[in-house]
Amino acid sequence: MISILQAIILGLLQGVTELFPVSSLGHSVLIAYVFNWTSVLNGTTDKASSFLLILVVLHMATAFALFIYYRKTWYRIIRAWFLSLLKKDHEKRDAKLLWLLLLATVPAGMVGLIFQSLLQEQFAKPIGAVIFITINGLILLYADRKINSKKQRSEAIDLSREDVISKRLTPKVSIFIGLSQIFALFAGISRSGITMVGGIFSGLNRDEAAEFSFLLATPVIFGAGLYKLPAVLSSKSNGLHTQMLLGALSAGIAAYFAVRFLDKYFKRNSYKPFAYYCIAVGLGVFTLGIIRGSF
């Protein structure tokens, strides 16, 4: 059973690491391992384990915080999308953006549903999180190098947000970014990080890739949460309601301030700090595992 303190810690961790490109799932697994929360990690292959139920609530709280932060953008694109269905006057670029966001949710959603049980088993294996969080850092380093190599070209053809949507974001790019999300199903690979990298390799600038990634996170995370919601609302969550509430509040507040910071950070700054951090965490926990004799 997860304690109230553990739920709050996991909530704060989830809210920050879901949006920072460092993997929330990887951190949730590793912090439980580092602090020897064996009762938390035990039984994570069970669909109704307290750990997984708490994670569902924390993810939904994160999605809600994202929606609140981008509420004006969501209102505009949802309104434009409905008007496009009614064939009334609307901003076509905004309607197109919602279609692209929906398209990008399909690949990871389908893979997650098909291989759900297999992927769920990874939560009980910190060594997997160590490996993938280190790989996540290497991916971010490679992407940062690619950005720097095309920096002059990107600045020379800098476009407004509307032009980005109409020219750079295409169905092909959207599907590619959606496919990149599949890797985030492995604990240790950051969803926000891998989708930003997918955007970079599709021709987007760093801030453009970040904005699309954060917008995409809302339907992806919320949709996954809705799929698991029956288990959360069932008797299986008895004894966890206080932990869920406090964990969700912690995750929501942390996520709101995280996206507020990152929305500005990625306009001018690199992925290197996050890359080095992931590599350091991976090597550090691996060393701890060797010392404990559990790896």
C-alpha cells in the first residue's frame, strides 16, 4: 500500500518529470527502487496494483494542468474544428492543428492497447528504467547536436506559429511524431522528450517541437487515464482515496509550473542539461544496484 507521503512525492515527481524530457515513468520506478519502497514496486504486473492506480490519477492530473495552461489554444482549435465540421467560416489552420494532434495519438495508443500486459511488466524492473533513461539522455544529446548543426538555416527561415502549422506540420510529420511516442511506453524514455526529438527530426525548431509536444500530451495522457479509470473508480482503490487526492494535487500544481517554465525555456535553451542529468541518474542508480547486488 502506498502511504500519503509516498503519494505526494510521486505526484511532485510526476508533475515535473512528465514535461521535463527526463521520463516520469522511469523516475517513478527508480525513486521507488532507490528508497527501497519494495511494497510499492511489488505486484506492479497486477493491473490493479496501488502503484499503477496512483500513476493513472497522477497522469490525469498532469493532463488537466496542461489543459488549463493551454486553455486558450484548446478553445480556439476545438472551436475551429467544430466549425469546420459544420462548414462554417473558421480558422482553417487551427482546425488542421486539432486533426494533426488526433492523428499523432493513434500509433502509441494502438501499440499500448495491444501490448499493454507485456509493457506493464517493465514497472517491476528498475534495471530496465536505468537502461532506457540513459538511452534517453543520449537521444537528447544527439538531437541537440542536430539542432545546432541547422541553427543558421532555421533562423534564416523563422516562421510565425500560423505558418508552422500550415507549412511545417503535415500529416506525415504528425504520424512520425506519433510513432516516436511508442518508445515512451518503455519506462525511462521521456514522452515529451521523444516527441520533441521527433519534431526536430521532422524539421521543427526547438520551441515549435516543444509546443506541439505539450499540446499532444493532453489527449494522450488523458485518453490513457480514461481507459484505466474504471479500475480507479472500482473497489480496488479502497484505502487509496486520500493518497490519490493529495498525489493528484501535487502532480497538477507541479505540472502547471513545469510547463510554464519550459514553454519559455525551449525558446532559447538546449537539451544538454536534461541529457546529462538522465545519463547521470542512469549511471548512479546502476552503481547503486551493483552495490546492493540487485543488478
